[in-house]
Amino acid sequence: MSEISKAYEPQAVEEKWYAAWQNEGCFTADPASPKPGYSIVIPPPNVTGMLTLGHVLNNTIQDVLARRARMKGFEVLWLPGTDHAGIATQTVVERKLRKEEKKTRRDLGREAFLERVWEWKEKHGGIIISQLKKLGCSCDWSRERFTMDEGYSRAVQATFVDLYGKGLIYRGKRMVNWCPVSLTALSDEEVIMKPQKGVLYRMRYELVERPGEYLEIATTRPETLMGDTAVAVHPDDERYKHLIGQHVWRPFPRLQIPIVADEHIDPQFGTGVLKVTPAHDKADFEIGQRHHLEILDVLNPDGTLNELAGSEFAGMDRFVARKAAAAKLAELGLLVAEEPYQNNVGFSERADVPIEPRLSLQWFLKYPSVEQSLEAVKSGEIRFRPERWVSTYEHWLTNIQDWCISRQLWWGHRIPVWYRKDDESVIHVGLEAPADEENWRQEEDVLDTWFSSWLWPFETMDEATRAKFYPTGDLVTGPDIIFFWVARMIMAGYEYTGRKPFSDVFFTGLIRDIQGRKMSKSLGNSPDPLELIAKYGADGIRFGLLRIAPQGQDIRFDEKVVEEGRNFANKLWNAARFRQMQGPSAPDADLSGLPLSIYSIDLLAKLDELIAKVNGAYAEYRFNEIAQSLYDFFWSEYCDWYVEAAKTEISGSDEAARASALAVMDTVLNRLLRLLHPFMPHITEELWETLGFSARSHGKPFVLYSDWPEPVGIAALVGEAAVKAAQE
RNA sequence: GGGCAGUUAGCUCAGUGGUAGAGCGGUUCGUUUACACCGAAUUGGUCGGGGGUUCAAAUCCCUCACUGCCCACCA
């Protein structure tokens, strides 16, 4: 038994035990184990990612679940990995290329560029994995997966081929969300609406059939008027009814365009007249379809105007053109007014610029197994916690549009489609190119990243692993990716395994700063978890965060909570140190036959209550309650009350009383260490060893391999009456 | 425009029918040999407003206000 230092210094201890666990293969899951299986798949962080507090919360919860399951006798698989994160990763590498070599990806060409991305990935990618290790995560690292591993990639493409075969995937020219910076289409989920301060321009178009008379129109986007192919009014609008079917002059390029009637127009808004630009607005596009209007695309992919907009606008950025168009209207005497106006504009989630609705040729998916996925969550076959997310899920799933799955990127899973060179309408869909490969051209586009992550729960496993560990148990993730990921995994699970991919989903809250703002890089309000770990220890940050993490409620983060976690670890350390000073402790103290003081009986009764309470809280995923209960019991009941009271007996001359007090301490401490282990794995492991409790472990001498504690059963030992008496 | 959360001590938050809680902060003590990353004591709230149900409401119901988030093709 070694001497314990006065203050707990987590760094060396944490490193030592993490290495020991890994060397002993403690995290390795054995599909052949006779024990029942329990599994979690990690929400794969972006390969470009750095550990955030959100990751800390999320992964600590997963680690708690995994470690407790191990102690409860399950064979545990916590499967880790990373996501290739198409746009994010490609952007990082492109930026580096531009900065260091002043080149674009097109300068390199597809193959050379992809080589660079792989190089980057090998060198800088996956930093987050080593950061998760610092946190103490008990993932089976021998099974680490990447969404672009060879086998995984093949599965992704095979899924495409399969869904195509089922008639669920089609290619079509549709209105999509286009990001003018990333130069790719995005799914609806990747667009974020933001209120923007802008201007509502009131302009007037002259009536063709009634020269000198004008129709007043309100718009926020005058730069698209060159693409107008109609104006629309409500069919019942008395003001304009007589004009339906007539024409107005689009001022530039000057053109006669019809006045059409459409139910979509709100007579109350603006002047009740809408300029219809079918190529640059989703609603306008639909109006265009209904009235067979011409689609006039006046924008380039990068958001500049093209020559169809007129030579004076060609090449001009859309926002510059907005002002220029307004100025030209004013010059022509057609601008009636400019009013400050606030409206919602869709932004690209990644590039943070307004997206452009754009008509383009893309691949779409009609979601599979929708009904079953809906039913599974409604019926509780898959349980959501907190339950309120069920309605969010339902609402989305009952209103989904087809998923635009193609991306105009290079980094990702290339769509397994070939077009015949002499006739592009002839296509081949399959994992391999046709035999006469030279006559075919493969689709340039790659698949949306989420088209690969929706297979994560089962494609990360081989046959034997799936037999043992699939469906997985708990999924721990943020509610922000309920549509992106959770819902799609459920659909893929049913479609491809015929089973649910997981039984329980626990949605964590979002971590905000002390002012309630979202953590973000630009605000600089996101503390670096690694610095916190260095300062307070991984156990400190784990315990501190979980203690204030209520069920799915957002969390305001203050470094104080981590400090408290550290203090708690220190207190634990010193309580063990105090016990050690009184002589060797017994791994399995026998309390029967010992003269138990009323303090002892009271404490043991409270310990039994604690264990019951903790088990109950686990059943409901109330992690903050578990942490708080352990904290209160240990600090108030054990340290402040029991140990102080027992000091009399410990230093007294009554040997039996002394032995009894120490035995009670051992009984409490070894259970407490086990109860705390999922939350604070390192320090409990260290103390388990120093106090000599390893005899209670199974196989390997770790607390990690000990049993989840059973109650002492104090009522049975001394009788209900004695317990009651002690507690009064 | 819909939907969902939240509003409890100076601060951050627990508490879902039965005499208001924790941590931090403040104040006052304490070098008693586990711990100052500590201990003892103490301060502090008409539980967002209004109405209702009940013997009893922070807790259930209604309503209002404010804040946040999600969904939504009003230009």
C-alpha cells in the first residue's frame, strides 16, 4: 500500500489508468462472449472536428452507460469512429491549398485533390479521437471506423444501387438549395432561416395594353427581375381582376410578360402583385409550372449574374446587382419607394451565406420504410427521452420532401452511376463500371454525407458482431440532428436489417455560455475542454458537467462546475487517505456480529437508499440526479457526519467499536467507488487499488471489472426497528 | 403563422399535491493530526402576473407576459 499524497493530482493518475485499461484490453468487445450484449455506436464526430463541451457531455454520458453496463455483467461494445464530413473537410483542404499553394481544387484535378484530402486526413484528421481518450472514453478502439473505409464505402454505394433498383432514387431537374460559395446543392435540412434586415422595393411595370398605366409590385430582390417571366395576382382580387390575361412591360431587358392569376398570391401583402421569377424562387417556380411560364436563369452558380441579365449586369455579384438594379429602376422612374424591411432568408449552414434557390439536375431519394419508422417511435418500440421529441420526429416524418442526395463535391462517396458517352440518356447503375468502360463516364457528384452516416449502426459491424450487438442499446445525441441522422438511421435500419437500429435515444441538451448564448468559434465563448481537463482532470469535468445536466434541458456552462467536480474528486481522495491512515482496509468487510453504532446503522441505511435511488435514476436517464445523490451522500452523510462522529471511536480504546467503524467505512467506500466509477473512472480506479479492494474484481484487478453494488441490506441485518431507531 | 421548452435565493439550477432546496456568492468564526480543492455557523425567495380546482398548489387546470429553440414558399 502506497502513501497517498495530500491533494489529488489527476493528470498522472488518469494517464496511467487509461493506458492500463487499454493494455489489458478492457474495452474490447467479444462477440463470442456468453454474457448478454450491450452496445452503443458513437455519433461519429467530423474527422476535422475538435473536442467541444458538447462532445464532452455527449460522450461522458455514453461512457457512463457503457461502464455501468460492464459492471452489470454485460459484454459491452462501444463502437467509435469518425465521419468524412464532405463539405467541412473539403473546405478545410481547399482553404489550405489556396493559402499555401494559391491553387484551387480544379487546378489539381479530381484525383490529385482527393489524394491531398486523404493525406490531410491521415496527418491532421481524427485529432478528436485522441481527445476522447483523454476524457476516459471506454470505446473499443480496435474497431474504429471511418465512413470512407473501403468496406463502408462499398456498402454506401450498394445502398444507392439498391434504392435505385427499388425505384426510390431518381434523377431530376428540380428547385434545390444552392450554396454559391461551396458550389453545391444542399438538402432542406442544411438550410438555416435567419431574419435579415433588408429593403422592400416598390416598383412599377407599365401595362402593355394600357400605355401610361402601371402595376405596382413589391419585391426584396430586384436583381432577379431580369428573370421575371410573369407577374401574378390573386384571381379574386377586385383591383386587378380585369387585368388578368393582359401584359406588362418588364423594364430590362425589355419584354412583354403576362399577368397571371394564382391562388398563392396574398392580396394583403405589399401591393398584392408578385413578380414571378421561376428560376430563382421555389414558389415562383411552382407558379411557373402551373402557368407554363418560361424559366429564365439569370444567375451563375457562384451567385453572379450572367449575360441573360443584360450586359451591364453580367458578372456582377447578386448583392451588388440588387443595388444596381434598384438604381436603374430609379433612373427609369420606375422605382416608387424603398422601405426598410425584415424577412427570413435561408442560409447555407456550412458557408453561412444566403442560399440561392436554383434549378438543377440532381439525384433524389424517396425515403424508405417511412411508415414503419414512424410507428416504431409512436409505439415506443424505440423510446425517445425526453419524450417530447417524439412529436418533433413525427411532424418531420409526416411532412418530408424527397431528399436531395447529390452534392457537387469531390470528397465523398461517388455516385455509382455511369452515362454512356455517345448517349447520355443511357445509364448504368451498379458498383462497377460497365465492361466497355471507355465508352462510359461516371457521375461526377458524390453523395450527401448523411447518406453514409444513416447506415452507421449496422455497417460498422461485421456479421458476428451484428449477431451479438445489433440492434444497439442506447443512442446518445443532440436533438439538433434528429432529422439529419436519427430519423434516417431508423429508416435505414428497418429497410436494411428489418429491425430497429437502437432501442433508446437519449437527447442531451445544448451547452450554452453563461449568458445563454450558443457556443461558437466566432464568439470565442467556447472553452477548450482539453485545457479544462489539464486544469481540473477528466473526472472533474465529467462529474461537474453531468451534475448540472438535467434531462435534455439546455445547460449554461460555467467553469465553476468543473471546479466543483475537481473539488469533489479531491474530497474523495482525502476520505480514502484518511481511511488508509487507520490501517489496512478489508475488501469484503463482514458486518454481522459487529457492534454497530446508531451512526453506522443510519449511514448504512442511507447507503441502501442511495443505491436504490441511483438505480431508479439510471432507469430514467436522470444523470444529474445520480451525480447529485452521490455527491450529497458522500460529502454530507459520509464525510461531514459519519466520519466526524466515528473519529471518537477510531481514536478510542474500545477495539471492537473501532473495528466496527472501520468495517463500516470499508463497506461504504467500496460501494461508493463502484457507484462513482462510471462518472469518475480514473480516480475510482486509483483508489480501488490503493485501498486494496481489487480482490472484489473479476478476472482483472480493476474496479471496471467489479460488480455493480447491491444494497448492504442493513434492515435485514439489524432489523427494521433498529434502523428506525437509528434514524430518529 | 404553427409547435415545444423555460420563468424558484444575488448567480447557475434541483424540486410535479402536504411545513421552500443545493452549489457558488455574501457575512462571521476556525492552523482540533483526511481535505483551505477544507470545516462550523449564518445571510438570503410573497416559487413570472392573474384566475381556478383542492382541506392543502412551486407542483394540477385556464389565461396573460417575457425569453429561447424548432418548423413554415408571404414576395
